[in-house]
Amino acid sequence: MNSTTLIQFFVLMLAGFVGFQSISRIPPLLHTPLMAATNAISGISLVASLVLAGSQDGPLATVLGTIAVTCAMANVVGGFLITDRMLAMFKRADGDKMKGAVGVAAK
Amino acid sequence: MRDTLIQLAYLLAAFLFLIALRALSKPDTARRGMQLAAFGMAVGIAATLLNARIISYEWILVGSLIGAVAGYPLGKWVPMTAMPQRIAFSHALGALAATVVGVGEYFNGLSAGELGSGHVIALGFEVLLGGLTVTGSLTAFAKLQEILPGRPLTFRGQNAFNLTILAIGVASLIWLVLDPTNVAVAGVMLAVSLTVGVLLVLPIGGADMPVVVSLLNSYAGLAAVATGFAIDNNILIIVGALDGLSGFILSVAMSKAMNRSFSNVLFGAFGSAAVAEAGASPSAGGEMVPISAEDAALRMAYAPKVVVVPGYGLAVAQAQHQARELADLIEKRGGDVRFAIHPVAGRMPGHMNVLLAEAGVPYDKLVDMEDINEKFAETDVALVVGANDVVNPAAKTNPKSPIYGMPVLKVAEAKSVIALKRGRGAGFSGVENDLFVDPKTSMLFGDAKQSLIALGREVKNA
């Protein structure tokens, strides 16, 4: 095993640890947005597909690369849009409703 | 120099992604965090375009345009009720990208004559996991979209058959590592992984879909990790690890909430006649007491504390708007209304929260199971809407019940209970529910949406 691979395993371990810590703290309230978000972020696989599509390694590589770019880009665009759309729906209760509640409860 | 610049951009992107995940722990910071992540993504993509291996940009442009045009409706137009199948479809897209990159890199390496065993292992895992995620997710999508029947599709000897196929897949991976230039073996491996995906999801029933969708999320992440190893790219390893872990954490949470082990979901025969019979003997017995919408509304209109317990039935009837309207009417009269959300109330993790948030319920009214369970004792009326197994006290009291041990909402502790139910039948697991025959429970039979509308009308008049 060469040193690059070894470093990659270190990266994997640390990312896994940090990820576990952060993700465990996300409340069930936001689990659907979390899934949409990881979907969007996983579109970073574009870093691989872009290179394959643009490197002119023969028609097969170009076709496969273009398919990959299309799929990943659809996830990036769709994923970030839908996550934002969902998160925009989560609103806190406004103050005056609480005031009204207290007033009527007194009767 | 250029390479350093690209790597620094990836470093920034990875940092922003982690910040976004941290921000997702609170609803008020989540949106801002995701905008930072989107910026990080833009930086990462822009930096990749500088890569020295990229010679021409025309196909990149074509792919990006098609992808963006396809992604827009996926982000803007898909209704929230269709979220589970939308996410399953996205897993398929992500995994397809990983799989074709794997195949492409394999042929590149083949023609260049540089396929080291480490490289082949990484590519093999990428294609194996990617392929099964593609077809598995598409099968899940078809089931959730009701293109395929949602019930489990099984045949005799299915588990043995699946394991054999899987063994062939692993064997061909090992063969390929020993003999990297054998294209036929690579083809077999791809075919096997595509087949396994379908076989894995076909036997899984509609109610278990939350676990499967999370699990496929996890596989998609692992495929990304393998891609990162294959092309020596750290950001893919990081993002793949986050994706894989998030899917894994969610599937464990879902399994726990359904009182199932992983293997039980994947190879299980829950709800089979034998299991259902064992739990079919109700411990208490007794009659369900029906109530009219008018009386039920009167009780709620004068209750200081109401907890609404939405279940799968509410999502099926698409009655979340009516539930919110009813809650507003009760609050206007001075009552305090909360929604008690069981982790598996919807069709995917957190789905019910999104549906109610869309209907306009403020998120501080949406209370997770652990927090609301302490509050049922001081609740005057608990309104159960289309929920059954998740409120069944047998999970706590009857060791013989198949759902014994499953975490449930302690609705039975409320001072009184009104349950909206379509008919008198048992829940998904086929288990009788003692809550419905409890003396303090009143049953309002009928379609959830119609019942909620009637309740709203009566509360207004009360």
C-alpha cells in the first residue's frame, strides 16, 4: 500500500468521525432535508465526471462521462433547490398567537 | 501550481459542506448553511474545470445543460408528498454517475495498461455498490410511485438465491483483482450488481421503505468513497463518508423506530400469518366506543391542551392542511395544540415534519417522540389521526406482541383520546390495538380528511 492510499484512509477515518458527530446531532425534525442535502452534496462526484467527459480518452469515455455529468448535475441543481424549498417551510410560531392564546385561556 | 489551487478549492468546499451539516442541527441556521454548501459546490466545480486532463468542454457543457434542465423540475415542482420517491430517484442518479465513471476509468486504465490491484479494488467496489444502488433505487422508486405493487414480492428460496448471486459478485471482484484485464469478468460483475439491486428491494414491503431508502443512501455514499480512492480525490472520500454515514445513521434510527433489526427488514417476513396470529389475542378485550364529530369537537374546543398524533393514514389521506386548520381553530379558542411525531409516521425519515411544515404548522409545534411522551399525562385530549401501531400500548405492556419493545407514543396516558380511523381493522403489523378499546378512548370512524373537516366545522360552531 503506497503512502497516498494510506493518507486517504486517514482522511476517510477523520471525515467519518466528524460526520458521525455532526449528523447524530441533527434532530428527526430535519431528517428529510438532511437526506435531500446529502444527495445534493454527493453531486460533488462531478469532480470525477467532468474530467472523464472532457479528457478525450476516446468516444466511450466521453459518452460515459457525459452521462455522469448529466446525472450529477441534475442532483446538484435539483438537490440544492429542493433542500432550500423544504427548509424555507420550517417556520417558528409568531409571537402574537401566543398572546391571543393566553387571553382566551383566561376566560 | 494549478493542482495546488484545485486542491485548495476542494479543501474550502469540504469545509463548507461540514459547516452546512452542522447548521442542519437547527431549523433557523439550516437554510443559511445549505446556501454556503451550494457556494462550496460551485467553487469545487469551477476548480475542477481547471484540471489539466480536461481538453475539450463541449460535452461537459452538453451534460451540464441537460442535467440542470432536468434538475430544475426535480427541485421545484416535485410535491412534498412525493419526497420519498424523489429521493430514491436521486440516489439512482448519483449512483449511476459513480458507476459509469467507474466503468470509464476502468477502460481508460485498460487502454493505458496501468491497472494496479489497489486501483482495481477501488473501481470494483465503486461499480459493485454503484450498480446495485442504481437498480435498487429505481425499484424503490417504482414501488413508492406505485408503478410496481408496494407489497413484498417474494418467491421460494429467495434468500438462498440472493446470497448465491451476491457470492458470484464478490467472487468476480476477487477474480478481477487477480486478472485486471479480463473484461468478461468485469462485465459479469456489473451485471450481477445490477441484478442484486432489484432482488434486494423487490421483497421489501411499502411500510419498510424508510429503511431501504436510507440504506441505499448509505450505499451511494460508499460508492462515492470508492470513487475517491480510485481517482485519488480526497473531497469525494470526505463527501462519500458523510453521505454513507448519514444514510447508515438514518437506517439504524428507522429500524429502531420500527422495532426491527437490519437483517429482519432485508430478509424478514414480518406480517406473515404466524407472526400476526401470535399477537392477535388482545390482552384487554372490549368494544370500541364511537363518537359523533359534534361531541368530539366540543371536547376539543374546551380542552386547554390538545396533542394531535398524525400517522401514516393522515399522509395517505393528504389531510395535513385540514389538521393544521383544526389546530388553528382550537388555538384561536385558547387551547394549546402540539403535534406528536413518531419517527416512522411518514414514508421516509422526517417526512411527516415536512408535510406538516408545508401545511403551515410552525416547527416548534412539531414535537419529537421523546419530548412529547413526558407531556401526555397532562394532555386533555389526544387526537390520533390515522396512526395505529405507533400508539399501541401493547409495545410496552404485552411481551407476546410482535411489536413489543417498539418505541411508541404514550397516547394512553392522556386524559382522553379521540381516534380518527377509517375502519375497525388492525394496523399494518396485523396487531390489535388496546388503545382503541380503552374506556377513555372514543372512536370517530371515516376518512381522515372528511373527519377533520367535520371537526373543524363543529369547533367553529362550538
